[in-house]
Amino acid sequence: MQADGRIVVNILQQGVWDMPYESMPLAAGYLKSTALSEPRIAAGADIRICNYRGAVTLPVMAADLFRGEMPDILACSVLGWNYRAFGTLAETFRQLNPDGWIIFGGTHVANQADRVFGMFPDVDVIVNGEGELVFRDLLGACLDGRSRHDLHAISGISFRDVSGATVTTAERERISDLDIIPSPILTGAIELTGDDGGFRYDVALMETNRGCPYKCSFCYWGGATGQRVRAFSRHRLREELELLAKLNVHTIALCDANFGLLPIDEEFVDDLIEIRGRYGYPKALESSWAKNKSKVFYSIVRKMKQAGLRSSFTLALQTLSDTALGEMNRKNMKVNAWEDLVAWLSEEGLECYAELLWGAPGETIDSFFEGYDRLARKVSRIAVYPLLMLPNTEYSEKKAQYGIVSVRGDTDDFEYVLSHNTMTFEENERMQRFLYWARIMAEYMVLRNIWVPALRLAGLTQSQILRDFESWVEKSDDPRAAPLLTAQALAAADQQAYGPALGYLYGSEDARDLLGRWWAESMSPTLPGGTAALLDEIFRYDLLTLPVYHKEGERRTAPPPPLVEVEGERYHLRRGVELGFPVPQIVAELRAGRDPDLSPLPTRVDLYYKTGFESFAETTNHEEIVYFMGTTLDQVTAAKTATMAAEDAGPDLLPTEPNRLLPILREHGGCS
């Protein structure tokens, strides 16, 4: 407690990625802004958000949290990746402050009181649903002098009474009017700028609505599955967008389950485009798009295209197996009619990527590869994730029915599926290796242009090429393969292992030489004679267009290309790249389903690479990585032209503030 009598409250949050930027602590901000809206709490509590990057260690967090004034309340936003770390910090806190309160909330601990209290007996309270109003009530009880063992009057929690027995109070109704939660962006509950005055986070997180009408077997979505979607007001969201635009925020990332489902989503995009027309920002919008695409979605996508507003359009298919879809409760969802959507996006000149799960009950190796290659004929950028057992999901509750055998992670608390009724342990081991190669080579776009030409011209499916690379690398005696194989051995149980592998592939001349050797030895000799030279050149173009990045400690044979500026943004420019074919044109024609002239034609292209890739090279953030691939000037200026046209057509309601492009770097985060 402070000298002035105020209690000290630390809200603890830790992201999953290790990167130079902090992740915006939106959940902690909601808790703080709601609590401080109560005058008594604002006067009686000093609430601090303690936000840490994924790689920050327990000793560093403990020193930062507990030096100086000791907190009276430690409130932890718990997810699978930080569950064990926060349990350890709870034990440390109890040693330092035996009378302090320890509150756990978040999707990983909601409705899991027996397990959490059993593993971490120092935890006092678990929040079982939306946390804002519950957290406010808990702080009020503390200020009233209530015992942490006597919280029966607060709904929506589990706690232990004086005898040590677990008490779970009545379920609290979900918040119907979301605007009663004060905006942490507008109230200043979240510090938006760093010491240099620039926006301090990787992207700006926003939430336009809560809830999901679907009940997928693998998903919990904050306890709001199968429920009516509730939205924040347009006025509030518009004010948040305008403030973020003034801070030159490049990307808005929405925390919605199904953006593009409701008419108000189109209003949000209208406001975003109009605000960007005045301030020049934001430039990109990322979201989990609506599973069932409505007229609203198509209208939004057209508007974003016309405005040059970037996004990654996601097909969250999870599986193409009818049997597995039935077990997922997704068999009748319109998302399964995905071919028409991909064709429409292609006609609009827009790309998308797809998501699949491996390990779902009902899926087999044969059905997975059949679905993967069927999907890859239309969408080559496929993110494949292993199925994780999450608390409160149908899969978790029906483990015995599905015959699921799982194991907890070494450093996280997720349950990794090892086998079930349609997947043996050996089959899963084989597929985990494939997932690794599929993710680093296709999802993270180490190869991007070769997939469609290889299928159209040589009949090679995407999984065939990936499995060939897997087999070649695993049999190779080339020492340059070692970093990839080391990461592969760890990747099944540690998603962080992908980062070093990607950094190596993007930033090492040795890695590019290794890829070239594989293609020359294993793939090129199998290509039809009439198309081998062209496919070899397209493969070389893939390597040429990888982002400009040099991984520290790796061999560098040439300095980075010189810098130029294109309409306010900086790019590395590699001039006069000589190609034996007009590769960009041929690839575009093949992707569009047309039959281009495949004759050799010496071609020179200038390639532009957006700067700043160092901040994303090992983050596994493929939504951002895509923006750093080498492109032609036509591709760079196409989006710029659309942006300028949208700005010229938009209303000029307020004077434009000058752009302030400032560097954004923090050490590791901390309390604020």
C-alpha cells in the first residue's frame, strides 16, 4: 500500500512472440479503464499495467514487478503460453506479500478452478467470464476491507473460503451494452506512445464486437460461442480510429471472431477509409473474417480494394474432410463453399490465405493431403496448425469419446494431441514433420510464385514439392541444413522454434544456397523438358524476392540494395534484375487461369523491398511478413494509386496533421 493509503494493483500480461515491439495490452486496458471509471476506485487504487514480450524471463518479470512498492493485488491475464510462468510468479508474490490478493482471469483458467487451485494454491480468485465488471467489483471488495476468502456476493468467480473449499458463484450475465466499458485507448488507460513519442506497439488492437454465433468443437472464444454478437458503438470506434491515425499507426488488428458479418462492420470500414484519407493512416486492416461470407463482406472487400487498404483475407476452413467437419460442428457452414469465394477474390485481383488444422477427430493422412492439395490448387499460402486441446471446448470435454491421447507442452500449458481414433501416434509424428516444412516454406512464403506454375506446367502438387524438400533435407549431409533440422526437432512442442528457422531462411546466404542446391538436385531433373527452364527461373525469382534482411552472424556476400522513397515510404531497390522469361507476367497469367506465352524472353525488372523487416523476421507474423516481399514498381504503386484516388474522393473534414514517422523500440516492456 502506498503512503497515501492507496492500494497498488499490478495487471500482468505477457505476449507469446519475442519481438522488438510490445503487444498492445488491450485486455489489461479494459480492466484498468473500467475500474477507474468508479470514482472510489480511482481515488483508492494505483493501477499499473505490466506488459511483457514473450521472451522475457521469470527473474526479469519478478524483479520488475516486485521492486519498490509491493503490489496489494496481482491480477494476471492468463493464456496457455503464460499459465505456468504466472503460476510461478503467484508463488513468489505470496512469499513477499502473504496478505496480497492474486487474481487469475482469461480463457485458459475460466471454469477451471479445481485444476488451477490444485496446481497453484497461492491463487485466490479465478474470473470465469468477461472480466471488466468482475474486476471492478473485486477491487471494491478489497477497498471495503473484505477478506479474499469471503467473496460470495460477487458473481462470475471461483475462490476458496476460509476452510480451503472451492466456491463458485453464480454465472454473471454477459455485458449487453459494451459501451459501458470505457475505451482504454481514449481514456489513456493504455500508454500509446513510447519515450520517443511514437506508437509503441507492433499493431493497434481493437475490438468492434464480442460473441460468435458458431459452436466449433475446438474453439472457446472467451466463452461467447453460440451467442448473439454484441457491438461497440460506431461513434466510439470512430474516435479510437482517429486517435490511432494521428499516431501514424500502420495496421489495425481486430480481435473479432467474425468481422464482415454485420452491417456495422461496413460502417467501420467506411470510417477507417475516410479517416485515412485525412491522416494517411492506418494503411492495413487485419481480422478474423466472417466464416459465412455475406453481401456485407463482399461490399467491404470491394471498398478496401478501391481504397488501397491492405488486408489478409483468410479462409478459416480447418479441414476439407466431411467426416472431420461433422465432428467439428462445421459441416453445414457456408465457409465450406470456398471455391467461389476464391474465384471472386481472384477476379478482384486480391489474394487470400487459408487455415487448416491437422489432428482433428475424423481426419486421416489421406484425407488431409487430399484436402491440402485441393485447396492449394486455388490458394497456395496455407497455414497448417496442429490441433491443440483448449479448456472448455467440446473436444476437451469428449476426449474419451474421440479416443484422444494428449500431452502438455514443456513451457506452455496447451494439450498437444498425440493420437485419436483416426490417427495413430506414428501417423501424427510423420505429419508433424510435414507441418513444419509446409509452414516455413508456404505459410511464411519462402516460396510463393512457384506453386501454381509447377502444378499447371508440371503436374506437381504443393504437398509433393514440400515432401520432396522434406525428404531431401532430412537425408542431406549438407551442414547448411542443420539450423532447419534443429528447429524441426523442436517445432512440434514449441512454436517459438519457427522463429530462428525463418530468420535463417530469410537472412542467410547459406540458406538460399541450400534451397538452390535442393532444387537443382532433386526437383529440376524431374521437370518436363519443355518447361524446366521456365520453372527453374520462377524458383530463382522466389529467392530473389525474399525480404531484404541480414541475420546477425550469418554470411553476407553483398551489401543491401540502396534505399529509395516511393510516395512517402522507404524501399530497398534492386535495379536491373535479369530474368530469362517475363516471370511476373507469366505467374500472374497462370494464377488467373489463363495460358500465357511461355517462350523465353530476356527481361529486366527492378525489385522494391519495403524496409523494416528486421522487426518481423522471426516473429512468425505472416500477416505482416507479406508486405516485405520484393515486388515490381507496378505492384508497389498500384496500392498507392488506389489510396490516392480514395483520398481525393473522400471528404476533407479536418486539416491533416503532419506525419510523424518515429522509431519504435522498447527493451522488454514493464509496468506503466
